[in-house]
Amino acid sequence: MSPVESPESLLNGDRHVKRRRNSTILNPRSYVTADLWKQAPVLKGSTKFEPLPNVRNILVTGGAGFIACWFVRHLTLTYPDNYNVISFDKLDYCATLNNTRILDEFPNFTFEQGDITSPSDVKKCLRKHKIDTIFHFAAQSHVDLSFGNSYQFTNTNVYGTHVLLERAREHGVTRFIHISTDEVYGDVPIGAADLSETSLLAPTNPYSASKAAAEMMVSAYRSSFKLPLITVRSNNVYGPHQFPEKIIPKFIMLLQRRSKLLVHGDGSPTRRYVYASDIVDALDTILHKGAIGQIYNIASKDEISNTDICHRLLEIFGARHKTPQEFQRWVQHTEDRPFNDQRYATNGAKLAALGWRPKTSFEEGLKATVDWYQRFGEVWWGDISRVLTSFPVVEGTEIWTKEEHDALPSDEELGPEENGTVWTKKALSSLQASGGTIA
Ligand SMILES: NC(=O)c1ccc[n+]([C@@H]2O[C@H](COP(=O)([O-])OP(=O)(O)OC[C@H]3O[C@@H](n4cnc5c(N)ncnc54)[C@H](O)[C@@H]3O)[C@@H](O)[C@H]2O)c1
């Protein structure tokens, strides 16, 4: 892979991408070429349970996104004679139908494009497919973006969840499994005990606040309407198929391009990481053995700082990183998030009692992830160059670097036919000043 040498070269990327106003528009419907796609491994979980008699038609919201696509592949391929799987997704900027293309020929798989904030989309889908079980993943999931476009997070994560709950109540379902996050607990000081499911929710950023608010609505529907709900709070998840806005795939793709790793702040915050196939096993376990009305943490012991992620990836890529000088050659510290929790720490004893254990070590999972991105990362979503910059700005499926977005002319300055691909001088110079490539 050739290095990114200048911002101009960023503009000459993937053939699937159309651009307007110095941006990239990603197309979640564009498929990678068949010869390449056929080389992609079919990734899923490893568990298989006795199918449940009252589960037949399972709606998975956000099914073209990262975690849900793993789960959709797992359910479709593991229970072909028992469960029909309906992937329901708006196809936002981070989604791609490449994630479930392998399932297109399977009779127990269907994709429906729809928006969870549209009561009519949801109602139509529940009726058409006689849905009895819902796994609700769809969300705005990227914390960085929530500082800039928080209304979108409240709309999708809170109102969208409310719409699903209300439609599920009217329609009637036997199980509704709501996917939440460890971030709802807020920061856990170093040395404090791991938090159990009964701990207080204390979110600190608009993303985690929207997820906590959604949980309040879930709790209300559980109490008021006896909707058969289960809530799941997972640690950070990583692995193939994750949109490269999140730290691990982003850093892999930057190293792949021989570019510097853009580390927010001092790099000291830690997160606990679960490999994607392990969360799939956890969700399969919760579907088949979890108790209605309960909350389950999905918890890992692999607590890794952002700086440590850099070191581990540099090691895998064979780049010298042991001395501070060697390390700094590959790392650029950028401004931090407006607020950044230092760590999250949850206790997974309740789910362990159902028999779930993570099977993939962080070393193993990271190597498998690097391998996948080296083969498919540059083509899977289209041109991700702008995604790989510090704090990109996203509107719909359109993406700018922060510098480009700051320099965008106002709508009045833009002619109606404006279709430029030329970077404004201001955007170009601030981008060049902000990010280096390795000489
Ligand atoms: N990734 C993690 O580390 C992590 C950790 C804990 C919890 N979670 C939660 O897991 C869920 C999935 O996360 P992910 O990382 O796979 O997300 P993702 O961003 O990869 O995927 C989200 C999917 O939801 C879809 N979507 C967005 N808005 C929609 C709408 N209005 N209607 C229908 N579909 C819509 C998108 O198109 C996309 O396919 C989220 O609820 C997230 O909060 C994620």
C-alpha cells in the first residue's frame, strides 16, 4: 500500500466514491469486487444452543454495522432451520452491505432498509416478518462525533429506541434484547472495584448519556408494559468489520499507510476490550439462557491504554517503537476529547454464571484484526482517507476532515451547482500543519 503523501493523493482513492464540496460520500450499498470479496473469511461466533421453541423471526437493528453483522452471520449460519434473521438498517455512513453479503443467498436471511426513528418503517417490518424477537443494536456509536452532533445521538439512540419499544409493545414480542454499553456507568477510578449491573449510571459524554437515557426508556417499558426486556452492557468491542473511525481499526489503517497514529491527549485512558466473536457468543448465551428482566455486563479483563495499543500495533507491523524517540516517530498527540473518561471497569460474574467466557486473547484478536484490515480495510467501505484524520466531521454519509469542514464556505457562498473537489487553501494548509506522514 502506498503511503499517503499529500492531501491531494487522498482525493484519488476508491472508485466507488462520489464527492462534493471537498468531502467523501460513502455508499453503504457499493459492493467490493467479487473476486476480492470471496477471499474474505466468514466470521461468526462459536456457540450453538438448543433452539428456543418460541423464537422464530428475529429482527436485528443495525445489522449492517459492526457488532450486529457478526451476530447476524452467526444466527443465520448457526441456526438455518430454526431462526429467520431480518437485518434492519438505515445504512448510515459506517454501515456496508459487504458485511452481510455472504448471507444474500440464504433463505433464512433478509435485509430491510429502514430507520428506527420512523414508526411506520418499524411497524411495517415487524408485521411483514411476523417478528417475535428483537436485538436492538442500531445507534450512533462514535463518542467523538457525539461532541459535535449530539442531537443526532439523542434522536437515534433515545427516540429511535423509544419507537422500537412502542412498536414492539403494540406488536407483541417474546424477547427484546437491548444493547447498551459500559460507558453508561461513567468513569471508574483506578483501584476502584469493578461495577456490577446494579451500580448507578453516571454518563459523562453525549453518546453515553444518550445510551443511559435509552436504558431509562427500556426500564420504563419493562415496568409499565411488562415488555420482555433484557439489557446488555458491553465493554469495548474490536475485530474485523469495525468501521475504521474507532481506535483499533483506525490505527491499523494509518500504519498500513505508513502514517502517524493520531492519539488524543496523552494516550493514558484505558478501555477493556472484547473480541467480536466473543461478544457474539455472549449474546447467543443471553438469548438462550438469559432471564427476562435482567441486565448483563459483558466484561473482559483485557484493559489496555491507548498508548499500549500503539505499542502493540507497532510491534505487529514490525516498526521500531521501544525508545521514546522511536515511538514518537510514529505517534502524533492531538487535542483530547472535550471530556474523556479515564477508564471503565465492569464485573461480568452474572454472565459468567450462564457459562460465557471470552475465548480470544487480546494478542490473538489483535493479530486476526490486523490481518483482516491489511487485506480488506482499504476497500470494504470505500475511500476512508478522511475517516483516518483527527476528529473528522460526518453529516449523513458525507465526511470531511475537521479542517475542511471549518473552512467550508457558507451555503450562500456556494453556488447551487457547486461540485468542487479542490481543497480550499485554508483547509489544505491547516491539514498539512496538523498531521504528518512518515518520510
Ligand atoms: N463498538 C463498541 O465497542 C460497543 C461497545 C459497547 C456497546 N456498543 C453498542 O453496540 C451497538 C452497535 O455498535 P457498533 O459499534 O456495532 O455500531 P456501528 O456504528 O458499527 O453500527 C451501527 C449501525 O446502526 C445503523 N443505524 C444507525 N442509525 C440508524 C437508524 N436510525 N435506523 C436504523 N439503523 C441505524 C447504522 O447504519 C449501522 O449499521 C450500539 O448500540 C453501541 O452503542 C458498542
